[in-house]
Amino acid sequence: KIIGWRGCNEVPDNARQPGDVLVISQLPPPTHGSTLMTRAFLRALDTQSIPWRLVDRRFSKAIGEVERFSPRKVSRGLGLVLRLGGAVARQRPQVVVLVATTSSYSFLVDWLLSELLRALRVPVILYLHTVGFSALAQRGRCWRHAVRRLLGSAKATVILDESLECDIEAFIGGRADVIGNTLPELPPTQSAEVPLATRDTVVFLSNLVPGKGHEDFLAVAAKCLDGGIDAKFVLAGASSPSVAAELNAKIARSGWASNISYLGAVDAQAKWDLVSTARVFVFPSTSDAFGLVLLEAAASGVPIAAYATGALAPRLAAADAAYVVDAGNTERLAGAIQKLFESPELSERLGARAQAIFAESFSHSAYAASWNRLLGRFGVQASTRRDDPA
């Protein structure tokens, strides 16, 4: 069993193997791309029988707290530094995997953690789910120093796609390792799949935080409805009470309250029901480095209309597996949805191609094998025991 110790999940003494992997990250809640991928990463280690411990870097308990500074986060950050030092002293890991971010406060904590690990001479793999390190460095000399120290501390740096390397190449000593995301869970098999051409729902699924695009989705929905598309436009995802109230007020003022709805946070089954029965999945994000929800849509074979943000949407577009437009262009995004409604053949082709790309490039086995190869460079070996996924 995996047991808890001061925020660090550890293998019990009588089952501990030398040379484990110490992971600095967070599991849900809150549920967002980074926490979900941490779950997928730990499960991948389990499938390879690699022992691990988790130092929980939890600063937020709810989506409304994400990227918002509070005095409580300062104490949690200092506590995290102490817990990491204790975890290394208790058992020296073979390697540390640090999931780093570009959110200002979290980045500063990551920098402090990297300095501690540098002083302790523990090898570090940086696992980057976000972009924006170059932008941080441009804030001034102190920020540039911190970015250079953090990225320069790693023995290896993992990014989600080759196209994201330009954000960090000035600060790392060599080439980054590319390991694309996978899904923490696969979509359930639909016993009675609804034919794509008969569906009438356009879906947006994401936490309602800045940069995810829920306001652009509202604008696109109004344009489509004004243009005569007979459809329901549904938003789902966690938000703060104030954001939810503002969103519902905008829907009421749009004149299309009978066609646009916000469901709030949804559980896993409701999420898959929404995605797998959508006519179009729309993701007008301007901030995502990868877009895990795009993988969910691709795995379900749902045609995608999205902004050309991050790595995954342009990659799908280049493979004729998604309809992608310039970020911020709500007119063209509405036009893309219009074309997908007008052409069932186009929709079927995009959905089928996206599903094939998911199976080819983003499977659980491919993800686990990539990490196994990388960790092998640090001498990490599978243990003789095999734990259930955490």
C-alpha cells in the first residue's frame, strides 16, 4: 500500500526499494490539466513497477483559488520546502521529478525547491505543462536570473511537444525530451452511440479561469445562433461563484438563454456523456500549452474547432484532424462551426482522423514507455513488487 506521511506519499520501510522517484506535484482536487496528468504519470510509474513518493505541492483546494495569491499560500510554500528537505533526508531518491509552472508565485516556489535540490545534489527532471518562461524572464533581471537558475538546474527537461521548446531553449543546456500527454482515463464505450449528423449540441468543457476561452465561446455561440444554426451550446466546468454568476448573467442578456446553458462542474460520467454526444467540441483557449480536453474530444471521435494555441490544436490541424483558427478570431471560429454543421462528411473525417491520431500517439502504453526510457537514463529500475495505481 501507499501511505501518507506529512504530505509525502511513501513506500513503507519494509517494502522500500533503493532509488525511487520523488515527485513534486499535486493530485486532484482541484481538477485541471496538471493535476490530472500527475495522476496519469503516477499510474504510468505503477505500470512499470517503479517505486515513487509524492511531495504534495498543494496551494489551492478549489479552482477559484488557482493563480490567486493569498498569505496562506506563503506558509504552504515554506512548508513545502521543509517537507521536501525532510523527504530527501528520510530517503535519498534516485531522481526528483518537479512539475514546474509559470504562475508567478508557484514559479518562485519551484525556483526555491530547485535551489534546495541543487544544494543537496539530487538530480532533477523538470516536467513542464505550461509555457511562459521566456515571458517571465523578460520582466527584469531578477526574474531572468530565477528562470535561468530553475531551468538550468535540471538534468533533463520534459516538454509536451517540440513546438514548445522555443520557450525554454535559451535557458537549458541541451535539447528537451518530448513526451506528449495521455488521458488519465479513457472514454467509456458507448453502448448506443448517437450518429454524429443527428446531434445538436456544441460543447465547451474547461475550468472557467482566465485564458480558457469561456467568454469567447459565448460570443461564438451568439454568432452561430444569429446565423441560423439550430443547436444547443453548453458550457461545463468548475468556476468560482463570482465567475459563475457573471457568466449566467451574460447568458441571460444574450437573448439566447434557451439555447445556451452553463452546467457548472460535472463529474466524470457527465463529462464523457457531454463530449461523446457533441456535434462539435469547441475550445477557444489562449493559454493552454497542450489542452488535455482536446485529447478527450479526439479520443471520442468528436470533430474539434479550436484556436491555434499551444501544441496539440495546430498538430491536429496539420494532420487534417481539427478545424483551427487564429486565436481571438471569433468570426472564423463561428464559421468553422457553421461548416461542420453543413458538412457531415467533413465532421466525420475530422473526428475519425483525430481518434486515429490519439490511438497512434497518445496511448497509455506509449506514454509509460517514454517515461521508462527517460528514467532509465538516471538508473531508475523497476521494483520486484507491483502496487495498485494510486
